[in-house]
Amino acid sequence: MAVPTAARATLAQQRIETPSWAYANSGTRFKVFAQPGVPRDPWEKIADAATVHRLTGVAPTVALHIPWDRVEDYAKLSAYAAEQGVELGAINSNVFQDPDYKLGSVTNPDARIRRKAIDHLLECVDVMDATGSRDLKLWFSDGTNYPGQDNIRARQDRLAEALREVYDRLGDDQRMLLEYKLFEPAFYTTDVPDWGTSYAHCVELGEKATVCIDTGHHAPGTNIEFIVAFLLRANKLGAFDFNSRFYADDDLMVGAADPFQLFRIMYEIVSAGALAPEAGIAFMLDQCHNIEAKIPAIIRSVLNVQEATAKALLVDADALAAAQRSGDVLGANAVLMDAYATDVRPLLREVRADMGIDPDPIAAYHASGYQKRIEADRVGGTQAGWGA
Ligand code: PSV
Ligand code: MN
Ligand code: MN
């Protein structure tokens, strides 16, 4: 299959954001398996993210999580990131770990706790002012476990009120990303359980509010690319949190469980012309590497997104449109499958060579000596924040 020059340029310019917490120790609710050499503070997480960017050339930003990455001076952290060759990306809020939030954060029946949660979200906007970050990412664990536990409609009102206050605090160049998740930790109702709920709140809020699709946050069998297409058309897709799921919110490497789904998602993006940074969609990873080596796993994830994107770029748009117009069901499907079946690894190796980086970033990482260095230098790495 001939590879258009434009596709090579597009691949070289792709941007994938890595999450600070993926570099730190993490685990399940049963056990954290600590690994040698993991970062002990946000500075070291940024150094690891910069290493991933140096080796892949397409991961120039790192998302922070407050309070896990809380520091005295965010402008200094931002300057340090720049020295390392990366920028600080989305600011992730956390209103899901404090015991005060047992019955909810911004939807809690107690006004005092709602105030505390909103104040944290406003603090995150202060952090964005200092770091120059564009995006505030909101994920709420709020919900109920038992029928009758709380008033479902009242909780929506409280949510809308809190979102409005935070939205009104955003600067001209700042945005709000509202993430949804089907269930967990609440098992009966979740206050933002699906894209429709997130979308409705974002529409009510205004143009600075958009939906974040975490690929692991759906019921099995959900057609995620349909959600992507719908939100793209409505101009309400702000970001992805990429990861893989086999069962629930597994946070495994993106493209590991279902590379075909990742291709279908990236095809919707490519066909809508929404891949370029100017289109305003943040392509982020949201993963935890509990048992595998973290930096190579993050590099692998970046490569998986690149491979899905390369295949999406190879879809013969004219042939597909002609088959669709003439009602050629099998022909149209074949055009898509031909692109998916293409081995794009040689192409990506060439793209990397043209970018002046090693064509095999994982081998380059192992050869670099970085892992040995961090294992020797860093003693007593911190936990990402959950799963103790
Ligand atoms: C919890 O489910 C979660 O994985 C959400 O997806 C957030 O994006 C992430 O944690 C970081 O807060
Ligand atoms: Mn997420
Ligand atoms: Mn999640």
C-alpha cells in the first residue's frame, strides 16, 4: 500500500500526553507491587515523561494530578519541565479519596462538603494559571449504593451548580474536560455515568466545557467509535483517556486488549480531520502499570496509539466513499479491513528515522542505561495514590 507523504508528516506531528501517575507505584485494592527506581516526587515523574518523549518524539506533555503532584511552586515545576523538554498538560482534580467524600463530593447532600470539593476544583484552576495548562480534567466518583439513598435529581442539580461555579472561574484559554464512568466506586447510581450525561452538562455550561472519553469507562460491548463520531459532530469531544479494559476500569496499556477498537476510534478521528493539535482534542493516556516495567509500558502504549493512527491514515478515503455511495457493503468493509491488516511498523520506523530518533524506542530505552540509573539513584518511590 502506497503511503502518502502527508501521512508521514501527520504521524511525525502526532501528540500523545502521558500521565504522571503512570510512572509511580500503583496496584489493585489488594496489593501495590513496588518497583525499584520509580519516581519519588513530581520532578522525577516529569524526568521519566521527558525520557518517553525523547525516545518517541510524540509525547511532549505530561498530565499532573492534584494532590498527588502538589508542590510549593508550580511555575518552578513548569520551568523544570521545559528544561527537560516537555510541558505540563492537563490538571487532574481529585475529589475521590478524602473520607469526607464518602457520600459524594460536589453532589454530597451536605453543603459544607460540597464547598470543600468545589474549593479543591478552584485550586486546580489556580494551578493551571501557574503551569499554563489549558485543561482541567474532572472525574467524579460521586454516586449512591442503594435505592433511596439520595435524591437522584437533586444530585444532578448540585452537580450543575458546582460545575457552573468552576466553569465561570476558567480563563479565556482554559477548558473543562468532564469525564464519565459507568460505575465504581458507586454501584447503584453514578452521577456522571455516561457520555450523554457529560454532554448534557457540557452543553449547558458553554463552549469551554467538553467531554473526555476514557476508553475503559464503558459497559462491555459499547460502541465507543459511535460516541466519538457523535461528539465530533457536536463539537463536544475534548479529550481521550486511553487505556484497555478486559473487565472493568482495568487501566491496562491502550491497544493491548482490543487494537481493532483503537483503530476504529482513530479512524473516526482521522476521517473528521481531528488529529492535528489545532483541532483541540487531547490524546492522553490514563493507565497504571502494576506488574510490568513502567517506562517501557508507557512507550509501548504510545507506539500502540501510533500504529492505530497509521492504519487509520492508510484507509483509502476515495475508495471507501465510492463503496458507501454505491451501497457496496462488503467493498466498504474491505477498504477498512485492508488498512487495518497493513503492517505499519516499517512505516513508523521510517518516520522515526526521519525525525532523528531511534526507530525502535523500546530497544533504545533498554540500551540507554536510564533504568539502571534511576534504580541506583531513587530509593523509596511513591505510590501513585490509589490501590493501597
Ligand atoms: C479513576 O477511574 C480514574 O482512572 C479516572 O479515569 C481519572 O481520569 C483518573 O482516575 C485520574 O484521576
Ligand atoms: Mn480517566
Ligand atoms: Mn479510570
